[in-house]
Amino acid sequence: MFVQKKKYYLFIENTREFNLKLIKKRNKFIIIYRNQNIKEKIDTLISFRKDCKKIGVDFYIANNTYLLSKIKADGLYISAYNKRLSLNLYSKVGYKIIGSAHNQQEIDIKIKQGCEKIIYSRIFETKNKFKKGCLGVQRFNILSTNSPLELIPLGGINIKNLNKMNFVRSNAFACLSAIKKKPAKFLNRLF
């Protein structure tokens, strides 16, 4: 069975390890570059950004306003731990802003930061021993209905529970670990 959503948010940590040729649908994917360990050259990122633009993929930078303007990315992704309210200035100059949250207090901060959408974590249980608890589909749907901004589910989404995403009240979902492990198999199920 396939999952039909309007948008898919893919977190990557390295542009060299992600094959853009796996993306077959235009204007459905958003790549969020969240590299915290290895520094990539600006030229490599600019080239990857141009390749994304050619195939209709939006490219966001996580928490780095210098890179955002340097490579002319489509938008900024603000992690849940980033609480700087001055980031709302970037939405006023034309950048799209997506935030990340784990609770209502963080949702309120993301609204003040000028976020258009919020990636909300965790919808499903993950294997990470430090990340306990999850919402599940029903509680996510209730939270999504009461939220002033669109919530996008993240966390524990894999090949085994991908079909459950058809029951989630969201036009999109975000994925991190399944893209690292089996990108081709996972992406083929999204059409």
C-alpha cells in the first residue's frame, strides 16, 4: 500500500549520501539539511541546492542563518531547542520558516518565531533509548485539530508503520531514520 500526502519532509545530514535521483515527483518533497557533525563546503551545498531547484525540491537549512542566506535556501528549520525569537525576522524578508516542537510550550514559542508549520515529534515509538513515549495516531489527530498551525508528524515512521500515516490528520509527514537506512525502498512507497 502507498501513502498519499501533499508533502514529505526528509531530514538529511550529508548531501553526498542522499541521492536526489530517488525523488520522482516534483514539488512534493522538502529536504531539511541538519548537519551537526561534518562541515560540508559551501560550494557543495550550493551545487546540491541548485540540483534540488531543478527537480522541484525545496531545500531548508536547520538553525544556521549564515548558511541560509549564503546558499539562498528556500527556508529555515528551527529546532525545538532553539528559542531565539529574533528568527521571525527571516519570515519578514521572504524565507519560509518551519519549527519543531515536542509539547504545547514549544508550539507557543514556534508561533512567536514566525513558523508557518510545526514538525511535532514523536508520533510512534522509536528505538532510541533516550526518547521515551509517543503520541500515537489518535492523540496526534486531537492535538492537530486544536493547533493554530499545521502540525507535521515525525518520529518512529518506518516501512512497517507507514500505512498508519494514511489515518493521520496532516497533509504531510517528516522522516529521519528511515531515509538513512533504506531510502529507495521508503521513497518508492510514497507515490
